[in-house]
Amino acid sequence: MDTTLCLVRHGETDWNAEHRIQGGTDIPLNDTGRAQAFSAAQDLRRHSWAGIYSSPLCRAFETAEIIAAELHLPAPRCIPAVQERSFGEIEGLTVEERIARFGDEADVPGLESRADVVARAQPALTALADQHAGEHLLIVSHGGVIGSLMRFVTDHQRPRPQEYIHNGSANEFCVSSAGHWSLSRYDARPGRPDYRPVP
């Protein structure tokens, strides 16, 4: 029996607005981010959700709390494995500052690889899907985690270079009883038609 895991990217923070790399730095939502969380909740009313889980970072957890309150769900539960990718010494820098200081990001001290992100996040989420077979679950996470999972699941077909995982967007994965993952909904946001990948 298939389980739907809807990975929602947290709302905007001041660092998002300034195009700064956040990683594990615990930056709170700003007012725009709170509004995005509220709007995401309205868009998520299309399903009956069995529960909501979150990264422990405050920008994700507050997003999850807002969504849970709007959808009348129990309080979100933390999953440390879906915390944002660590960006090491480039956290807090803009992309331009990172390039000026380090050049290629592969050379950045402390940078967590996408493979390592998948290695910690996917087993934890697969186990969660097993516990909720046939149900729909919400998980509030981060762009680095969602993007890493998406690249792995689609063999790097999504996201394309011009595509972006926006704050407050919903990205749905289907997990089969055999543990097979597929992407069924990409970067869906209020006011934007659903993007559904071709199987």
C-alpha cells in the first residue's frame, strides 16, 4: 500500500530574503514566511493528513506549527534526519561571497554532500512511511534536503537548472510498500497550477 509523503519547504527567513546560505544555522521565520506557511496550509486542505513532522530547526518547526493549527492536526513531531544540509564555512554567506572566498563548493570545509543528506533522510522517511502505510503525511523540511531527495529519486531529472524549490511549496513523494520512491508533485504553491512530473 502506497504512502504519500508531502515535503513542504519552510517559509521565508530574513536570510532567504537576503539570499544567504542558511544550512544548520537556526534562523527564524520572518512575517513573509509566516504568511507563506498559512497559505501553504490552505492549499494542503485537499487531503486528510494523518500527521505532521518537522525538522527541529525553528524555521521549519514554526512552519509546521502554523500548518498543524490551520489543519487541526496534533502538534508536529521532530525528525532530526530531515534537518537542513550542513554548508560548513559558507553558512551566512551570499552565493557571490561564497564564490569569492571558496570558489567551487566542493572545496568548502564542513560541506555535507547530497549523498550524505540522502543517506540520513531517506531511511528515516521510509521507516515513517512503513509506520503509516496507505496514509498521507506532512513533513516540513528544507530546500537542501528536498532537492537532494528529488535528485536521487528522479535520477537528477528534477529539479532542472532553471527550477527552484520555493519557500512554502509542497513536494509529494509516493513510497510503495516495497520502499520504492517516486515524485508525484513538484513545487506546488497557492496560485500556481500543480506541476506533476511525467512518470
